[in-house]
Amino acid sequence: MKKKTVRCDDVLNHICEELDTKLTSAKCRELKRHLERCPNCTAYLDSLRKTIMLYSSTPNPRLPQKARRQLFAALKLKS
């Protein structure tokens, strides 16, 4: 039986801030291996971490309602 390899879509769908911790689940190990050899996914994760850091460092960040709706739509989240 051939082992399924992780694709970029898998990484984008399952990425979490805990990826750089010592989680030992099979899925996390597969995602980490993919990130070690995929510069696009590594850049995406880095961008996500920087966005979270910038957002976290701003006290009571305010986003105009229109921008908030666009952001949530782009991230496919419910507002």
C-alpha cells in the first residue's frame, strides 16, 4: 500500500500555530516534513505567524466593517 504524501493543500487546510512545537501526531510529523522541503508553504506559515504577532501586539485592534467582511470572506470564516 502506497503511503499518501502531504500536498500543499493539506498543509494549508491543517496549519496551526502548534506546528513548531513538539507535537508527535502522525499528521503533524507529515506536515513538518512537507514544510522542510516546500518554500511556498514555509513562506505561508511565516506570513501567518507574523500576522498573528502583529495583531497580538496591537491593543484593541479595530478594523473597518467592510475590511472585516472582506477578510472573513477571504478566510472563509463566519463573521
